[in-house]
Amino acid sequence: MLPSLIRRRVHALNASLAACLVALPALAAENKPAVSGTTETVQIEEVEVTGTLVKQGSAEAGYRVTAARVGPLGCQNLQDTPYSINVTSSDLIKNTQAMTIQKAVQYNPTVAATSPMNLVGGGASFAIRGFTDTDKTIDGMRAPSLANLPVEDKEAIEVMNGPTSFLFGVGSPGGTLNFVLKRPTYSPLATLTMGITGGEQMYWKGDFGGPLDRQGKFAYRLNLLYVNAGELAINDLSNPRNMESVALDWNYAPEGRMTFDYSHYETKVDHGADLFSVQLGSVKKGKITYAGLTELPSVPDATANYMPAFSRAGDFSDRVGTGITQKLDDHFTLRSNFAYTTWERNRHRAADLLLDDAGDYWLTRNYYDQNSTTYQGNVFLDGTFETGFLAHKVTLGVVDDYTEVKYAYPYKNQNINYGLYNLYNGTPYATDVAGDAVGNPNKTTQEINNSSFIFADTVTITDQWSVMLGGNYAEIQDKTWTYNSPTVVTDNPVNEKGAFTPGAALMYKPTSNVTTYLSYIEGLQEGGTAPSTAANANEVLAPYISRQVELGVKTQLCERISLTTALYHITKPYAFTDPTDNVYKSAGQETHNGIEFTATGKVTHDLTLNGGFSLLDATVEGVGSTKVTGAGGKKVALEGVIPAGVPRQIGRLFAEYAIPCVSGLFVNAGALYTGAAYVDAGNTLEVPWSMTGNVGLRYETRIYGHAMTTRFNVENFTGEDYWVATGSGLALGQPRTYSLSFEFAWF
């Protein structure tokens, strides 16, 4: 009996891997054609759903994905993974015409975007489970800090909620966004899309792929993007971009594959950054003393631009990656990846400081040039075997990540004053003031080295019970320098910490389509950086550890709908600027308790639903009698407050319906609800809840035997103006935006 039980356990593990083969065809190691002595190529890209073969993540599958990469554990069946993971597929990105990360994940109810569309910093920031310091990875390898990544060459965006140090070595307590690159196809692919969005911004993008030989040993994928400098929905704002991305596969053996990818990306923001900091106490500007805000100013017109023309940003990146996957025998597989990334940032940043309830704000600016160079590598060994009646799936791995950051001296945090303006009167801005020249970024200001060793074992005990056990020993070395002049340099102490962060989970399946789990995980995180206004400006705090307990249920209904419910408890050290000495420090902790529910799939043959909700109770504890400045300059206690920028409720719903009487016509609608959040640490300025709606349609047809798809979408179709709490201030929500595109497919 025991041998047959073992065979069933091993078969269950192999079935989990098989789910990955069909669910994520973009993954290098899984999208591999069968190589025999013939020229036949077998494409493993489809699964059977209610009698019809459909691609995972496609509109036909209700945008439902059943497997994802779980860090170094590789591709995992989501039903058997003891974490809350939500996947946005490339088809959903295309059909909603999302062109930014914020828009790509807008229907994920566990994610709140905390950066406005036209942030001059060029980055994309999010809050997951109430934490704004989320991580980004590309195929499981850490992306540069504040990276504004393109979505056009991504097969999927996977969001893993909660601390991830057990998996990634160093990770945010909120979660990780993993961007899965598009991999080569083994049948011809050629699509060209042309469109216009936001008013005058026109673009075209191409997606091409296919085999390079008859045997299917070589294949490629090429993605191209060009976006012009046309005006968006916000007056005078433009965001020109261009991207070239190529991926190559070499199936050098029946059980071995090498991969290569290269991308170049440029993005600029001209005349934009509607981001406001707030003045809480009195301040003197010129000859006038302003009392500071006592309440939020009424929301101004979101289509207006509250930045001067000289406020701009530029990001330029190049990434080279390579990997190998080799099956050693029936039990062991070796995986290894390396990547090299350079990132250059140019900033000529204007800043708005709201001074009073009447909407008066003070305009300043600074500028700087910065670049970073990142080297990354990992090696993993996967094994499947049995000990007695237990079946094991084991992963051992080593990860190393090194980044050097350089600034051009001098860093111009000049706060050059441009005078007083108002949200409601549209006074023309002054012309730019010439400043000191900024040279090439050649002064090293920071070196960060993250390394880790991981061990994980998923043990299948019976058809119903399994456990995951493991840990990660991670080390952070963070070295910084401060340049007071070209020759006077402050050599700051090294922030260094090593810690073992364990992970454990118990999974129980009462039926084959229901999984319950209880998991514990810890996270080692880089310390926060002191703001420029603090007495210890730009100082990086020592690393710290967060902890999470999560209880969840995952259900598959009729192989059509995926439902996930998760309850979690997270604690993390709290960092803030102490008003008694104006020093940025760590004291006390944040406690986040919440519940999440997500649903993805087809309710009927014609109706698709995607969305859910999050409820969060977050508080700051253990900071004693510390008081901070609140609205009107009032001193308020920090103990027991809700962290700034954290919405307490999030609701998302996307619905798509195929019109039965018109073949190829689909209509869709979306609702986005964000609960109230506080602007300031003392909880005295509250941004009220907001709700916006999106509508759209898609028409698919064929012309001369080739597929053509027309898409039309309207975001915020009611034109609602609303404030967004960013965690450090205020931003304006996106105004009504129209998007129209035409996609042509030759194969």
C-alpha cells in the first residue's frame, strides 16, 4: 500500500508542475517544444476548460491564471501555494489598454497605487496590505529602486502579498510585484497595434515571435514600442516613451534550455508632477505668514496642470539577462540566472507646497542626475523524491544582488523659490532660474549588497495534508557617502545585518478544489531613508524585520472561477521624523490586520468577473508620548494613529460581457473604490473615499483572413475630480481619459 501511496504523492507533485506548463507558457523552462527526430513542434499553451481549449490568462479563460512564479521556488500551482498571489495577464492589460503599471494592476483589490499618473519622479509606487515600500522583480530578480517599468513586453504581473524574505532574501513587508517577461513562441506571431490615448498621445507597438529553425531549437520574441510627445488628458503634460525588447531561446538538449533577453527603455515626463506636500503649521513665505492647512482644500480641476513647463524627468535603462535550466535526471533540475542593469535618472523637479485652505501653494525646484548599476545572479537546485510515505519537493539556492548608485555633484536640492500660486486662479508660472551646471553622475553615494541562501521543502503527506518548511539566511550591506563638496566627503557607517528568516505553512484540502492554509513568514528589509527636511537628511536606517501570520482559503469553482480569501496579521518597526529633535528614526511598530477576497473567472459563458475587496486595520504602537504636528499646527499624539496614505478599504470590480447577438463584440465596465486615508502622520487631514468608473468595448473580426481587434476605453468616465493620499502628501486622481486602438495580427 505504501508504494502506491508514494506514487500518488509524486504524481501530485508532477501534476502541479504540469499545471505550470500549461498555465504560464511565457516561462522559459516550461514553454519548450518537444524535440524528437522530426520537425514537428508541440506547443504546450492550452488547457481544456469546459470542453474548449483556451490559453490561460486569456479573455476566453476569463483572464484566469492558475500558476505563477513564487520567487526562487519557480512555477507553482496557485491552488497549492500557501500565500495570497494575484496575477494580471497580458490579455487583461491589452483589453483595458493599460500603458502603465498603475493601470495594469488597477483591478487588483489588494493593491492601491500611491503615485499619480504624471509623477515627475517617473516611478510607480503602491501600497500592499497598507505598506507603501513594495518590491519589484523581473522574472524573480530584483528590479532597480523606483523603477518605472514598461508593461508592453510583460506576459503577466504577479503580485505576492505580505513579507517575502523567506523567498527573496530581502523584501518588503507589503509584498512584491513580479514582472514576467514575454518569452519566444514556437509558432509564428506578428501583431501591430496603433492607438491614441488621453487626447493627442499617439503610439504604436509590435509583438513578433516564432521559431528560427525547423527543429524548434531556436526561437525569438521581439517587442517594440514608440509613444510620441502628444498631450495627455492633463493640459500640456506629455510622456513620450520608446522600448526595444528581445528574447531568445536555445533548446540545446531535450532537457536543457538557455535563455537570453535584452531591453532598452526610455521614458520622459514633460510639464508634469501634480504632487503636493502639505504645510501643517504656520510658515513665512516672503513677507507673509501662512497658517498652514486646517482642512483639505476643495479638489481643483484635475485636467489643469499645476506644474511649470520646466518640471521634467527622464529615465533610461538597459537590461541584459541570461539563464539556463537543465534537468539532471528524473529527480533533480538545475536553474541559474544572471542579469546586468543600468539605470539613469535625470530630474529637473518642481515641487508644490500647499500653504492654506484657500489653495495657495509655494513653488520650488531642484535638479539632479543619478545612475545605478546592478549585477545579479542566482543558482537553484530543485529536487523531487520520497522518504518513506512522504513526497518532497525541495529547493536549494543562492542569490546575490549588488547595486552601485552614483550622483553628479552637486546634488541640487536648492529649493529655489518661484513664488506663490493658487490652485484655482491659473496664474502663469515664472520662467526657470539658471542654476549651477550638473556634470556626469560620477560620485558614488551608495553601495547595496543583498545576498541570501534559501532552503524550502514542500512535503506531501496525504492527498489532503501537506506542509512547507524552510528558511532564508539573508545579509544586507548598505554603505553610503555624503558629498559636502567635491573634496569633502562624509564616509557614513555601514548598515549591515544578517538574519535567518523562516517560513512555514500547513495546507489542508478537504476536497480536490478547496485548499485551506495557515502560514508564517518573516521579512528582512532595508531601513528607511531620512527625508531631505530631517536633521539626518538622506541617512539610511539599519535594516529591520517584519513578521506575518496568514490564514487563507482557495477555491476553484467548476474550473471556471478562482476564489481566494486571506486574513493576515503583520508587524513591522515604525520609522518617523521625531519632532523633538527633527531626527528620522525607528521606534515602536506598525501592526496591520486585514482580510482580502479576490475572484477571477467566468460566471457564465459570456460574463467574466475580476475583482474583490480588502479591509485593513493598521495602527502605530509603542512610540510613547511622542507628538507630531497636525493640521493648524496642533500637536497630536502619534500613539494609536493609522499610518499615512493607507486606505482602510479597497474595492475593485471588472466585468466583461460578450454580446450574444453580435459575434466578436464585447463590452466591459469597471468600478474602483478607495476608502478614506490620512495625509499626515497625526491623522488630522483625511482624504475622503473616492469611486470612479471605467467603460469600454472590444470588437474582434477578420479581414482577408487576418485578425483585427478594435478597442475603445474611457477611464473615469464621469470626470470625477478627487484627491489621492500618497503617504507623503497629496496627488490628484486621473481625469477622464479616452483610449482607442487597432490591433492587426498576421498569424
